[in-house]
Amino acid sequence: MPSKKDVVRLTDADFEQKSRKTAPAGKYVAVVDKEHTKVKPGSESNVLCVASRIKTGTHKGTIVFDNIAAHVGWKIAQVLMALGLDRKKIQTLVKGGLPAILKAILGKEYKIVVRVQNSEEWGKQNKVAQYLPLESDEDDDIDEDEEEEEEEDEDLDEEEEDDEEEEDEDEEEEDADEDEDEEDEDEDEDEDEEDDEDDEEETPAPRGRKVAAKKTTAKKPAAKKAVAKKATAKKTTKRR
């Protein structure tokens, strides 16, 4: 049997699927919720769980949670500056640690820039991207900057696609040129082979054979002349 501290008691409500309400990405006036904002243990140190409850509009009442660890000084400073504290007051306040900061922020108002994040484990959640003073117009600038970044990203994507298309076209042209060069080389080789065959057919006989042929041709007329002279001499002798 487990000890009394380890006993689990379930009710019908515990089996109901509960989902946390989320607000669309945007800027909202919010108040630090007194019930849900608290200091709680974290994995390495205590964290300040800031619960910002949206005050106005369609999503009034939606709470956006933000767990800020003690060592994340820049975000703690951002929360306190959004509540109107100057640098000197903040440096004095943080000496009291997270409990002192918790006490100083409860029930105070500011603006929050909210983003929507999808998680496989937790589903759709809101995240605080930035804390701003109520009178601040920086949130409008943030949107413009984000739109510019999105446009730049789209331009970069288009440029990358264009570069890839150009590379593909260049590769195709190179392949086509290589095929043409190979065809030209094959044609040149065929022509060279034909020329070699023609040269072999038209190649004259060696010089020695020509000389021998000339000598043979020259001997035949000389022999005929000698026979003719002998015959003439015999006729002359008979007449005498």
C-alpha cells in the first residue's frame, strides 16, 4: 500500500480533456495575473512564472504564460522596464531575488507581443515574444520589421529557386554541348578512316618497281631494233 502522500485520487473532472485558450499572434494590453503568477522550482534554479492576462478585445481573459529563469537577466529587465521602472530601480529591486520581483509586478499592466507556437507534446501555445510599456509604439515597428524579414525571406527563396533553375539550364546546355562534341569527334574519326582508305587505294607503287618497269619497257624496243639490223645485214650480204 502506498503512503498517504502518494495516494492518487481522481474525479470525473480529471478525465475531461482540457485545452488552454490561445490568442492569435498580435499585440495585446495585459495585466500580470495575481493568481497564476508565482515563483516555482525549475530544472536548474527557480523560475518566475509570469501569467499575462489579456484585458481587452475578443480574446479578453486569455492567459499567456512565460517561465523566466533567474539567470535570464535580459528578460527580467524587459518585464520591469515595461512596467515603467528605470535602470537604477531595477538594479535595487533584483537584489531581493525573484520573490521581490514577483511582489513588484503583481497586478501591473503592460503590452505583450504574442506569437503562436505548435508543439507535438503540448499542441498550440502562446508565447510572449516581447514586453512593452503601455505607451509604447514599438510593437508597430516590430510588425513592420517582421514583414520586411518575411519579404526578404521570400525574395531569398525566389532567388534560390532562380539560381537552381539557371544551374539546371546550364547543366543541360553543357550536356548538350558535350553530346555535340562527341558526335563531331565521331564524324571526324569516320572521315579520317575514309581518307586513310582512299590514300591506301591511291598510293603509287614503290619507286624500285617503277624503275624496273621502265627498264623492261626500254629493253623491248632495243631488242626489236637489233633484230631489224641483223635482218637488214643478211639481205645485203645475199645481194652481194
